[in-house]
Amino acid sequence: MKYFQLAGLSALSLALCLGAAAQAASASQTSEARLTEAWRAAIANTDVPAQGCFTAEYPSTTWTRVACTKAPDRPFLPAHGPSGFVVGNGNDYAAETGVPISQATGSFPSIKGLTGETNEGTPDTYSLQLNSSYYQAPVCDNAQIPSECRAWMQYVYSNGGGAFMEIWLINYGSNCPPEWGSYFTDCFYNSSQVNIPDQALSALKDIQVSGSTVSGGNDTVKVTASKKAYAVTMPDSKIDLAGNWNTAEYNIFGDGGGSEADFNPGTNIKVKVQVKDGTTLAPTCITDGFTLESNNLGLNQCKTAGGKKPSIEFTESN
């Protein structure tokens, strides 16, 4: 009898030890996740030291210069819509502020049911876009009809390539400025690209895209993927975003050319757009979108928050 009691006691002790070890491991993982999240927020708010391309790796918040590459030769198009109920082509939520935005960050706090995505039949092909609205700017002064010209900024992460900024002069006319490409009566220009390794679809929740603008300085796109950050800059004078940015749209779309990111049935993605405009006021959640690219999800309710981190948050699902 004593033997069985001791054996039972030994098994109980082992179970308790294993339970304590599992709790400790879980607590350690939670702590690591919080530290990583804090690092992402810190590096998104850490200025890059100069023009060019840079990387940083957790837990460091020091940017290291790397070689830039050429951004893809394909346009990420302005919306024609809205059309239908899928996200994109003018059908989306965006955060609108009463005063100009200096920085915005897009993220996906929750992803459920996602097992696959294709873009024109190719898996794991998509873009993450943090877009401004269309706005009047001095760069339109030389347009064919200046009053009809609108500027537009896209902070883009293209999976399988990297991060860059694509800027547009919509309704500029047939004679685009030097170095700008022509798309009918619109003009577009790409910054340099900072290369980013392919990210598996399972890593989507850990990717954040941040865009910032400084009057007389640089516009910068930053992407954090897992425990590494990437950044590339461009002079704000190219598009005059600073002082004109009051709406931020963020989502996952097709990878340029007006394409669509198609997700498996049962996908549910929570989207968050956090803005910095020098106030603690909650932004307005407006039903509007600015890119032609789309996905096959439908929009659900949008909510807003003020305080230290003003934001909007919504879900999309199919």
C-alpha cells in the first residue's frame, strides 16, 4: 500500500512539475511577445539617420544602412470605384483626422481562419498598403489643369520584394515631370526599395507598416517583420505630403496592377490604423478607399479610439 501511495505521490509531483514548467514557458513566451511588440513601437518611432535604405534588428533601435534596390516596374493604381462589396477599389475604411497626420501605422491585431491566399493564381502574393487620400499640393502647379490635379501617397510592402513609396499625380495631363512614369493622364513615381525576405502567410500578424512625413525633410516607410525592421526614405518635396495628410487607409490587397488578393473561405482579419497628429482625439472612421487593388473580404463594423494612440479598428471576413 505504501508503495502505491509513494508511486501515486511521485506521479502527482511529476505532473505538478510539468505543469509549473509549462506555465513558466508560457509566461516567458508572453513576456517575449510583449518585449517584441514594444520594440516594434519603438523602432517605428525612431528616425532613420539620413536618406537611403536601412535595417534594424531586435532588440536594437539603431538603424544600419544597407544597399537600396529598384522598386517593381508596376503601378499600384488609384481607385476607380467603389464597385461591389469586396474590400478595395474605393470600398474600405480609413482614419480621418482634423489636423495633419505626421505618422500612421497599420497592423493586423487578429487573424483567424486564414489558411491560404492567391493573387491571380499565385500563392502568398499580396501587397500591404498604407495610403493617403487624394489631396491638392504644389507639385500639381505645372499640371495641364492644376485645379483638377491631385497628389497621392502610397507606403507599400510588396511580398517577395520589399518596401517602397509610390506617389501619384492624378489628372496631371500627358506631359509628366522628368523621371515620372505615365499612366493615361496620371503620373507615378517610385522611391528606392529596401529588400525584405519573403514572408510566409502565417507571419502576416507580425508585419506592421508605418509611414511618416516631415515638412522640408523626408517621407519614410518602415516595415517590421518578426524581429527585423526595414526603412527607406524619399524627400517630401517630391509629393508635398507634409501638412496635407489627414486620411490614412491600411489593408492587404493584390500586388499591384489593380489585382485582388483572394483568401480562403472563413478568413477573418482585424485591421488597425493608428495615427499620430499631435492630439489625443479619436480619428473619424470614414467609408472610403483610395487604391484600385482589392481583396475578396467584406467589411464589418469599424470603431475608433482616442488617447495616447488614436486609431480605428475594424474586421473584414468572408
